[in-house]
Amino acid sequence: MKEFIQRVGGAASGMVIPNIGAFIAWGLITSLYIGPGWAPNENLSEMVGPMIFNLLPLLIGYTGGKMIYGHRGGVIGAVVTMAAIVGTESPQFLGAMLVGPGAAKVLKELDARLRDNVPEGFEMLYDNFSSGILGWGLAVFVYSFLANILQAVADGLGNFAAGIVDAGLVPLADIPIEVAKVLFLNNAVNHGVLTPLGAAQAAEEGKSIYYMLESNPGPGLGLLIAYYIAGTGMWKQSAPGSIIIHFFGGIHEIYFPYVLGHPIMIVAMWAGGISADLWWVATDAGLVGPPSPGSIFAYLAMLPRSGGANVLIGVAIGAVAAAVVGTILLRIRPIQETDAGVDEAIDTSIPGVDV
């Protein structure tokens, strides 16, 4: 199990790290040009949705496919990833990580059985039509069947979080919330579950803890600090810029690849989120409205007239807890630098796959 988790983490890292630059570009565009951003621009902000729903999952699906079977694998991985995108209502990073390498593996096995039998001079014809026909078939399968499963996973995480909150176990809600967040389901959980609960509570009490459960910028800050302290390579070098985008710009999505690339780091996020939530429950802290986006400036704008210090202390507690636990995890289990996107990387990333 330990070896399997390490290999799955290596595969996730290999699919994410080559695309960190795209995530940073998206984060900058979002933090600058959306309505609450630093330089709101209605026209430029139109890039935000297509990039998060289409471009970034496609990049991951292509990279995962390329790791399995070179450019041909990347192309079919992107084709089938598009089916997962169209068949669901949430950003399909989980789908991309599954169907991108999976489609490439199927194509590789098909070529191994048929390509040697292709008559001389028909190789290009075979290459184009085999990947095209297989891509069509797999895309239809993913759209018709697998997309429903992926959407059910998204809905299940949101319902799980709502159930924990309804049961009064608010700090434990951070467990499904953080998992949902790093799969880019943060808006669904926040706006679909937590904000309505927060609005009802704030109408009665003048403030609500529900506004802070998903939007807390502390744990993400701590995670990125841990990468800066104990990370390596691009993970370490990109952390300072990501801190600015996340903590001051409120674009939490910028830290999600740092968890997807090294899944054990979700433990650091849980440590930070649960610690902050426990403090907030103990001190009856809350915000008067939803902070959007979840930056420290939005938190300052939504502080209640009394008890605001407890909110900020909770943010700090979350950051410290995530930084400490994250640093320990990175010391014990350093993130592996892989030649992501190179065919040979897959034999140390996904069990049972030979290149």
C-alpha cells in the first residue's frame, strides 16, 4: 500500500508539475480581472471560466497521456478528457488524471497487438485512424458512463460536508471540504452548501462561521510556506509567487496543484483547517458576510464589530499548523522531482505499466 501510494503520488506529480506555469497564469488573470480583483476588467475576465473548465484539465489529460505513450498518448488523452469535461458540471481535474493516462494505455496496448500487422506504406493511415476511432469510442464511453460517476463523486463530497455540518461537527467538515477543494470543487461546496448556511446563521446572529470553513486562506498559506522551507525544484521556486496570489489575491486554486502533486500534503491542509475551525468554534468567531475571493483583505472587510481578532487568530493558527505539519511531511517524504511528460517516467509512477 505504501509503495502504491508513492507511485500514485509520483504519477500525479508528473501530470501537474509541467503545468504549474499555466496554473499561475490563470491565478494572475483571475486575481487581477474578476469583479473583486485588483484591476477588474469585464472583457479580460472572460478567460477565467474557459481556462479552469477546459484549458487546465486538458493540459493535465494531455500530459498524463504523454507520460504513457508519447505524443499519440497525449492527443488521445486530451480527446477523452474533453468528454469528461463536457459530461460534468465541475472542473474535471480528477477526470483528467484518470482518463488521460487510461486512454493512452488502451491505445498503447492496441498498437502492440496490431501495428506489426500493418502493411508497409500504411503506417501513417493506421496511426491516424486507430487513434481517431479509439478516441471516438472512449470519448463516447466516458461521456455516457464515467462522467456520471465523476459527477456523483463531486456531489457526494458536497453532501458529505453538508451532513457533517448539519450534525454539529463543524471542524470535521474540513476533511471532505479540503478534498473537494483540491479537486477544484471549492465553488460548488462554498456557494452550494456553506454560503446558504452562513446566510441563515448571519441573519440570526449577525455573523457566521460557515463563511470561513472553505474560504480560510490560512491553511493554504501554511502549505506554500512549507514548500518554500522544505520543498525542492520548481515546487520551492514557485511557492513565493503562489503565496502572493493565494493569500493576497484570494485565489486558492493556485495551491491545489501542490496537493495534487504530492497527495500526502492533504494531511497538512486538514491540520491547518481543523485547528482553525476548533479555535473559531471555541471563541464563537464568524464573519458578517462571505469573503469573495477568500483573501486576507476580504476577511478584513467582513470582520464583525466585535470578535474580529478571533477570526484573524484562527487564520494564523491554520497557517502555522499547516506549515509545521507540511514541513514535517516534506522532510519525511520529500516530493520527487520527475521528468514529467517523458515516456519513461511512467514506470516509476503507475504500478503495472511497462514502457
